[in-house]
Amino acid sequence: MYRRERSRLGPVRILDQSTRGGLGPGNLGLVMSLAGVGKTACLVHLALDDLRQQRPVLHIALDQTLDHVQSWYDALHDDTDDTPHATAVASATREVPRRLPLIASFTDQELSPERLEDTVANLAGFQPATILIDGYPWTRYSAADNAAALAAFKAHARSLGAELWMSGSTHLERRDGGHQLPGPYDAYAHLIDVAIYLDPREDLVDVRLLKDHDAATPPPTRLTLHPDTLRLHADTNGDAGGDAGPAEIPTSAYTMLSGGARGAEAAFGACAETWGLAEIHVSFAGRDPERKRGLVNLTDAELSQGAVSSVYVQARMNRRFPSTPLFAKMLQTIWHQVCTAGEVFAVGTVQGDGTVRGGTGWAVELARLWNKPVFVYDQEQRRWLSWQNTGWMTVPTPTIHHRRFCGTGTRSLTEDGRQAIRRLFEQSFGPRPASR
């Protein structure tokens, strides 16, 4: 009795109440957020809730390995006797128990409607009640091709009597608080039945409904996702299932932001790839960064969001910078890197006035302005420094605590600075993996 009540009153049950009873068979639900905020965790929460109700789940991962998806289920299950663990299989050709989700990983990131149908057809005796598609490459295809694929995915889900959930990344944070779907997903609003946006706010992530079937104004969900434990919590006086403690979050849930330039930024990116983290390198057309994995070129309109007066920058930094359009764009990309990061790590030189030399200094200054944790490895002093309200304090090698962080620094990276970046990752994620 306790377990049934716990499921009925749990966070996903609250979400079902917000969406007029849930998604519904044959309908498409979309979970959107910035990279590293919690899309996969949200999908796994939905899957675990279905599994507790004996509803078979097919989880298709297009940008994560089987081991990574397995680790999400291991991290987020509630450790109750009736909570199933995930079963990962490389080939969907054998019968699996109905109480276990089947996880299929397509490393080529290709999923056509035909491939989905073939995958389900090859599951001997397994008919999913819920299908999760995580990592669909929305920007790889034209809007017309995506719309056709979504319609076909929905038609197949309808034929199975299954609900369909997908994830989608945005690279800019929503600040309007409205219900308009962000691009490119606004082009598919007529095909999306329920849209959820994970909105990071200070120490929590709000789970917001942007679309609820045909409702003119979607209701509030009263749900939050804790950014460190990745657990859903309901803002209610009822029993929301309690706090099961922190999850052992896979490294693939972390995202490192930078500009991808030669030197420290490229070294941060190389370590991110080695340890299995995601990367986003913010740039613009006409610039050729050294690091290409996770490259995002901002439009002029997006860049303008980070515009700031050169007079203000020079006053904050106590020095003059080039008054060129190129340098102005560089400062704007730095704004985007720091704006959505939870903390900033930089390699450079702290000067006598407390600022950091070069363009790196603007990233550090923004972090200080926004009261974000900021650490600088000073290559001349050969030590880590942390900003503590009134000045820089020497600290041991820090640890990455936020799943979305900025890694930046000088182009003139020394070997000692490179080793400091590696030790940061080792301190945060353990010894360097044997192979990736």
C-alpha cells in the first residue's frame, strides 16, 4: 500500500495532474533545456515511474553509450524492492522481462521512422507502452524532414498504444518567462502535444510547462529538479517521495563551456572529451577556433545579448582593449559562456589590481559580478586562487561542483598550466580513463 501511495503522490504523478492526466498514447512530449541541465534525468524519471506501474519502456539513446544510459537508471532509482533496474542490450533481438526498460544505443545518431519500426519489430514479445528518444539530432535535418519524421514517429507510437517522449537542446537560456516554444522547436508546435522546459533558477531547476495539449495557458507544475542530485521534487504539502540522497551522476551529464581557442580553452576541451563530458564552444561566423567538438556559432542577434559598453569594460578591468568589431564579438561570446555556467575555472595571471590579464579577465570579472564561484590557476605563481568577496585566496586544487561550468584561459598555456587543468579533472572525476 505504501509503495502505491508513494507512486501516486510522487513528482511524476504531480506532472500528470498538471497535464490533464498525462501525455497519452500516440502523443509527443518534448523535454527541452540547455545542455547539461537535466533532460536525460527527466526522461529517466518518467521511465522509472512507468516501470513502477508495470508499463514497458523502450529508451533509445542517440548520443550516449549503453553504459552511460545504464548509469542514469542506477543513479536515479529509489532503491525500493519494487523499483526495477535498467537492462542495457547492444542488440534488440532477445526477449526481455516486461518490468525492465530496454535500452538501445545508436552511436551513428541516426533514427528514421523505419529504423524505429524495425527496432520495435525485432523485440520478441516486447511491446513498449512508453518510447523515449534521447539525443535526436534536430539541427542535422531540414524543418520539413523533421516534421515528417515526427509525424511518422507519432503514428507508430499510436499504433502501439505508446506514449512518445523526446529531448531537445537549446543553447540560449529563456528569459521571457512565456510559453512560446524556443527555436527550432517552435516550427513543430503543431506536432508537439506536451512541451517541458527545464529552467535553471539559482539553486534549483524549475520544470515548466510550455505547452499542455490545447490549453491556452499551461498550468504551473510545482516541480523542481535539483541540479546536484538530479532528483525531481514536488512543491506540495503531500508526501513527494522524500529525498533519496545524492545520485552518482555520470560524467556525460556535465557540460564544459568555452570559446574553443588555442591554449587553455582547447586543453579544457580535450580533458572534457577524455573524461566523457559534453562541450559547448561559443563562437561566431568567420572565427576558426581550435576546438570543434560542440561548436556553436551564435547569430548577430544572439551575440547582441552579451553586448556591453567598451567604456564599462575598460573601467572594470582598469585598462584599454581594442575598439574593433571582432574584439567586441569576443567579449559577447564570453558573456554567453559565463552567463549560464554555475562556476568558472580559468588559467592565466592575476595582476596587482586583482584583475586577470587579457580577455580571460572579462570571464573572471563577469563571474565576480554575478557572484559565481571563480577559480584561477596563476601560471606565474603556480597555484590556484579563489575569489573570496574581498580578494584572492590560495586554495588547493579545486573540484568541479556544477554540472555546467566554464573553462577558459590564456592562449599562452604552459605545461604547468596544462597539468593544472588535468589535475582539476582528476580531482573532480577520478583518474584519467584508460581509453575513450
